[in-house]
Amino acid sequence: MPTDAATAIAYVGAFVGLVGGGVSLFNMRKALLWKRAELANTYMKDFNSNPELVFAGRCLDWMGGKLILPESLRPYMPDGSSIIVHDRAVFARAVDPFLQLGEMEEDPRIQIYRTSLDAFLTWLSLVASALDRKLFLVEDIQDVGYWVAKIESEVVIHPFIVGYGYKGNIEKLIRLYRENESTYKKWVFPVNPPPKNEPPKEPATRSSSRRRRRRPSDQP
């Protein structure tokens, strides 16, 4: 009888240990998922709270109209204006990697577009680096997939992406968001060609035209 009791106690102890280990692993995984999501939310919060990044996104999203300038970009305007008229032809000139220094003085919007796009691509590169190091996963930061699809359609900025060293990170984002499950995995915007006098040079990516949709928060 004592032997049977000891065996039973041992089995119970082993069972309790297994249950405890399972609970511990579950809690660890839950904590890891929470930390991943929290870090991804921080990246998106940085985007949404940075007026220059939001402005750059709207420049890509909108075909024209008036845009409110972030305060940090207003000094580029001769009169310090808080609003510019968005012009896709000027935007195409601004993102030409072969643009000469003197040409930037022809229209203040050129440097505004160029500066904001550079900040936007830098932020996307930080996201790509975090995904590459598995600090979080595509499923944790799905909204970036919208901008990945948008960039694929904007052939006018592809030479800028190549010329200023963003190609590797942008291609990494395209691969991750096309291969992994996310809200925007199959989204394809119509290709937005540059003005006829601005033929694309060495496009970084290619995309086909199927459908187009805007983020509700960025409707003009």
C-alpha cells in the first residue's frame, strides 16, 4: 500500500508539473505576442503622429487638390504658407534622382516633396529592418501593406528608391507582404504612370492593375 500511495503521489506530482509547465509556456507565448503587437503599434503611432509622414502618404494617395503643409516644411514656402496645391507633374520632377541642385529653386514644392518622401521611405526601411529581425511580424503591422501596394503602383518614385538606396528594404517589404497573410496581401492599385514628359527610369518594382481603394482616413 505505501508503494502504491507513493506511486500515485509521483504521478500526481508529474501531472501537476506538466500542467504548470504548459500554463507557463502559454503565458510566455501570450506575453511575447503582446510585446510584438505593442512594438508594432509604436511604429504605426510614430507614423500617424508624424505630420511629414502623413503628408508624404497623401502626396502618393491624392492626384491633386490642396494639402496642408506640416509646420516643419512651411519654411520652404516663400510666404510661409500652410497650404500647397498638390501637382503630380511637379511631384514627378521632385523625385527625379537626377534632379540638379539649381532645379530645386524653380518651385518650392520640389524640395517639400523630396524631403517628405525621403522621410517616408526611411520610416518604411525601419519597418523592414524590424520585420527582418522578427521584432514583430506582418500580421502585427498590416497597415504597412497598404503603402507597399501603393508604392508598387507609383512607378514615378521607383528611380528615387533605387538611386537613394531604398531598393533592398522596399523589395523586402513587397516580398513579406505578398507572401504572408495580411489584409492587403492581394491588393493591387492601378499603375499610376508619370507625366508623358517624365518616362520612368529603371523601375524598382512592377505591378498589374486590378483594383483601387483608399484608406477611409485619407479620403480627400
